[in-house]
Amino acid sequence: MIDLNQDQLSESIKGLHDALFPERPVQHAIQLGLLLQVAKEKLPHGQWATYLKEHCPRMNPKTAQRYMLLARHCYAMPKTKKERRKRDSLLEGAEL
């Protein structure tokens, strides 16, 4: 399971967004989409836009949606705890 608090998630998201790594941009964009989804899941309903403004001010909400959409197309977004653990195991090897 990804055991990052909101601040750690925010820093990882900002880092990946600010420097999409040229050697593997698609993989990093997918990881970014997965991290954004994890961050969104941890928030109370209706707090996503506020979170992005406060923690990722240089990221347009539409851009965040596109990253998450990319990740969703590459990996079905998890609906159960088992599926979330599988997704989290994919992110554990990521350079965050």
C-alpha cells in the first residue's frame, strides 16, 4: 500500500509534473496519473479542486484529469482494496 501522507503525495506529484523525465515520459505521466488518483481518493468529497490549487498550483485541473485518464486507460482504476494494493505495488518501484 502507498503509505504517503498528503504532503508527500503532493511533493511527488509536483516533482513528476515539473520534470516529466525525458527518458521515459509516458511511464512517468502514467505514474503521475496514478499518484493523482491516490491523492484524490484520500480527500473528502468536493475537495479535489482546492487540493490542486493549494498543493499543485502550476497544474491545471484539466491536465490532472488527462494524467488520470491516461493512467485509467493503462490500468483500470481500482475499485476494491485488492485492486488498490495491486496498483500500489506498481507505484512502489517508481522513483518518487
